[in-house]
Amino acid sequence: MTMLKDPSRKYRPFPQVPLQDRQWPTRTIDATPRWLSTDLRDGNQSIIDPMDAVKKNRFFDMLVEVGLKEIEVGFPAAGATEFDFIRSLVQSGRIPDDVTVQVLTQSREDLIRKSFESLEGARSAIVHLYNAVSPAWRDIVFRMSREEVKQVAIEGAKMLRDEAAKRPDTDWYFQYSPETFSTAELDFSLEVCEAVMDVLQPTADHKLILNLPATVEAATPNVYADQIEYFHRNIPRRDTVAISLHTHNDRGTGVAAAELGIMAGADRVEGCLFGNGERTGNCCLVTMGLNMYTQGVDPKLDFSDIDEIIETVEYCNQIPVHQRHPYGGDLVFTAFSGSHQDAIKKGFEAQQTRNDELWRVPYLPIDPADLGRSYEAVIRVNSQSGKGGFAWVLEQRQGLKLPKKLQADFSRHVQRLADEKSRELNADDIWQTFREAYFIKVDKRRYRLIDFEESRAQDGTRLFAGTIEVDGQEQSVSGRGKGLISSVLATLKDTFGLELEVLDYSEHAMGAGTDAKAAAYVECARPDGTTVWGVGIDEDVASASVRAILSAANGA
């Protein structure tokens, strides 16, 4: 092939839909559509190694647990694995009474019969018939006229009707797809669907599903919405059909197209968990369902343990869920940027202060806890992070609530480590660096508290008497002051010649109950005006404050 100087000349813009008074742009999604999972069919045929019976059964059970009430379980005529799996589902009684399984078939007599055979004995089932109707398929693939293509659909519909009549014990439903709907003429799609309706005679109580696939995304999602609204407004006997959507993701807008399609009048959405499917995949049911969830609409799908769902999907499909996949990816609730981290940290603090049900945290459109995720990984630290990052990690892992000025002091230690490591810093990295920076139970420290007693003198002053290890040697010390902290400072000055002045002091409990510890933070000034911070942690708040002063002494 000869490369054109301007390759875009090979393509033409998709024509607009003649819909002047479109209604969908002013609508919102305020009700749950019917959902159909095509993971076991469309999703299965799109993976390198199709699922075996073990994986199919595990996937089916997971779909039921998620809450899917309609599940396309396979293409029975594709081979023995597909057929046997469907038969085993029916014969084992593993299909819940409120779940209806669906199978797919082309409009061929032998394939349709095989499909009905696979479902014999089912309480209820949907047989999904399809044939392609677009000009490219008519002209290039089939070399058929419009009338010939329509006749294929009619003959297939007659076979559905007749095969169902032979098996009256099953509650049969039918689905017809004018395949390649997104690139077909709207008038012809309507004509073919109406012909199928004439054969199957749906009623308001027993509707025919008309599935309108964006087999290949050919335009922006608003065009697909126009197509759906046009079809919705012009199909006869609208109350006897359910309009279903099956979007693909060739342009990266499969979810958007399905959302706009629902706004345009559709009743049902087909898709796969995490968007698996041919080429770039199908509409992601997880994304679309949770998009509704964040707008206050219950999707009636349970993603409260999303990590377990991901584990099953990845095992069965042998395709990893991307780290940035909406809602499910490992990193979607994670902030590395310092400004993002600060906003998230403040959002959580405000959330606790308000103590109401309304979720309102910057950068987090959904509460990670609603999906079974912890808050621990919401903020992670690397060289791009700021004070809020490591402060969050220390609070979540160690229960430390660092004062703002201490955060600023510690940030230089974290930044130096991040530059040295050139990687993400984990919680252990940060905690070890914090211990070393403030001499918390580390070997490299000059002063270490062994024990002490505090008493009150007759003049009301406080007496500190204890044992401090200095450079590895224990030494008895004492000092007097107005309080415990001032008496420790006096001890350091009188015994070791170390002069410090307290500028700020704070303390808090770490946790609750009998096992709770206390954390004390002290900012001290040296005679030259420079400051040094100390941190003390102990079961006893008095001991924590003494340790904080000695921590500052070590830093000085």
C-alpha cells in the first residue's frame, strides 16, 4: 500500500442524525436500567485462551453474587465446551429463580436448534438472534440486497418462534440485534426490527428485546444517543419492546455512549465487568454502575468487595485490570501529588467534623470504603509528595497526628530519602526515617530515659529525679522546675550544660482503650535561636513528655 501524505483523507465524518428536537440532552439517569453481563460470551470470545468449565462456573457464580439478573452464558453452537457448560448450568439447578440466562445465535437453522437444545429444561431463558444489516456488511461480506438481509432476520425469527413452541415448559424470551446498527441506515434498522416483531408478536407483558449495538464506534457518543432516540420514537408498538444497548469502546467512549443511550430512551445495558470484549472492549458495567452510584442512584449491583471481583476477573480472563481503571484500579484512589494529598487529608478531617452521611472529599468521587478499600493507600509518598502525604501515612499506620510545624520539619528528611531512593516510599520507609529523625527507640542517640520519678517540693515546685543513659552509661540526675517539663529542662542544663527553651508543646492519645498510648510533641529553641523538635511515645503521658524533651535534646 502507498502511504498518503495526509492519511486522514481516507476517512469521512459520520453523518448526523436528522433529529431536530432531541430530548436526551436535558435528561438525567434517575432509574436503574436492566443489566446484562456478556462476560461469558462476548468477553470469553475476546481472550487469548477462552475459559474452561471451571473458570466459567466461577465467573457465573460471581456474576450472580454481584446481582446480575440477566447473564449471557455463551454461544452454544461454538463448540462442546460452550454447549456442555450451558447444559450443566441448567441441569445442576445452579441458576437462581430470579436469574435468566441468555444464549447467542446467528440466523441459521442448525445454530438456532443447537441453542434451544442447550437450554432444554431451563425455567426461563432468552435466545438472542442477530444478523448484520449495515451497508458494508451487505455489500462486502454478504453481497446481499436490503430485502435479502431482512429476509434472513425474518426466517431466523420464525425459527425462534417454532423452536420455542416445541418446548412449552420453558418461559422463552427473545432478543433480536440488527448487528452493526451503529453504522446502518436508521430507516432500514427500523424496517428489519418491525419485520421481526411481526413474526414474534411481542406484548407489553412479554416484551421482545431489541438490542441496538454500537458494534464499532463510528462517531461521538451524542450521535449514538441520537440514533437511539430516533429509534425509540419511531419503532411501532414501543410498549411491547425493550431497547437494549451493546456499546463497544473503539473511540474510548463505550460507557459514555451507553449512558447517553439510556437518557435517549433505552431500557437495558449489555456489557462486561471492567470492559473486556472484542478489540478495545465493551461498555464496562462496573464503571457505568458506579457512575450511577455517585449520582445517588442505586445500580442494584454489589461492588462492595471490588478486590475480590477483580481477583476473579483477572483469574478467569488472564487479563489484568489496569491500575488506572475507573473505580477498580490499584491507583485510582491514590494521590502522590502534594497539593492533592493536602486537599484529601483536609477533606477527611472535615468529613469527621461534619459527621453526616454526605460524601464530600476532594479528588475522591466515591468513598473507597464503599468498595471494600481501606483509606491507608489513599495517600502514598514519593518525591512529588508534600507534607500531607507522610503525615497521612503516619496517622494511618502509627496513629501520630503531627503538628503543622513538625510536618514542615520532618518534610526535609522525607524529601532527602525520596531523592536518594528514586522510588515510592512505603510506610515502613517513612516510619523508620521518622524514628531516626527524632530518636525514637534507635541506637544512635546520646540521651535515653531509663526511669524517673516526679515529686512536689514544699515550695510548690516540681522535682525530677531519674536515671538517664548518656553515651551508653547510666547516670542519676535530678532537677527542679515549675512543672515536669521545666524540671527536665533544668536537669539537662544543670547536669549536661544543654540549654533549651520550650516554644510549643502538644500531646494526644494514640488509639483508645486500655492499650492506648500517648504521643507528645515539643518544639524547643536553642540559645542561637534555631529550633529543634522532639517526639515522645509512651503508655504514660508524663513519660511521653519526658521522652519528647530528651528527643529534642538528642536533636540539639
